[in-house]
Amino acid sequence: MSATITVEKRKLEKPPLELHYLGDRVLRQPAKRIAKVDDSIRQLAREMLQTMYSSNGIGLAAPQVAVNKQLIVIDCEPDKPENPPLILINPQIIGYSRELCKAEEGCLSIPDVFLDVIRPQAIEVSYKDEQGKPRKLQANGLLARVIQHEMDHLNGVMFVDRVDNDLALNEELKKHGFSVQAVKPVEKVTK
């Protein structure tokens, strides 16, 4: 189930795509479904991977590079060249575990800000791969968290919207020059 699209896992001096940051309106628009998986989508996935690796990320959603499409790229092991990345087109979560876990998250669109978020421990997701084939994947732990985080981007939600420690959130955002007003709280997952 691994991607056939591969790029060298290295930092580029000039990544092909430009990241957008908390406060930018493009990050708050719901992404559109991809009607046809073709070479332009595969090329976008390739450029997203190069941009993600260049920024030391493990996940990137198309809205973060101002592309309003339901496409995410993930690589939880960027230091292992033999492990191909995961490319999810039009992903949908079709099942969640009851078990929740709290873990620290960060985001390429909010550099240097790391805060705890509660999410389901495991998920099942359906998506199309880079060839347009329907797939299903069961994920838990870090992979489940990254998929949920990136899928939030497809709905205009950012991880800071899910942080329940307001004091830590305000301190971290201010410390790194982000506006607290850019946060749009969503209903929190509770234990």
C-alpha cells in the first residue's frame, strides 16, 4: 500500500511550494474533492513531499501550500529512504477507536509551536492512492494522529483549534509571533 511516487528525502534550498501560516485565509477554506487522479495530481504530490522534507515535516496537506484540493502526503519515517511516503487523495475517516490519547503536535504552518491535543488512538481511513485506486488503511499511534491532523487541514481546521489548555496556547502563540485571534476553537474530544 505504499506510494509509487518517490522523491529524495532531503532538504531543498528552494522547495517547489510555499507554505502558508496561521492567520492566512487559505488555511481556513474547506478543500475540494479531486475528481480525477492524473499526472498533475501526482506532480502536486511530488512537490508537496519535497516541500515537506525541506521543512522537516512528517505530513502536509494541500491547503497548507494554497492548493484547495483534498490531498495529503505523510511520511512518519523521513530518515528512512527505503520507506515510501503515504499519499491520500479524498481521504475519509470511516472508523475511530474509543480510546483517546493526548500527545504533542506541531505544524509546518505554525512553526516552533508544540502543544498537546487529544485524538482517537486508532482510525480507519478510506482514500484513493496516487493511481486513483480506492484503498483502506487502519492506523494507530503516530500515523493515526498525523492522518487526523492533516485531514483537519482539509476542513479548514488547525491543531491549535483543538488545544484545550488556553494558557499554554496563548503563551506559545504569542512567543512565536502568532495571533491568538487566528485560532478558531472546535468542539473538543473529551475523555
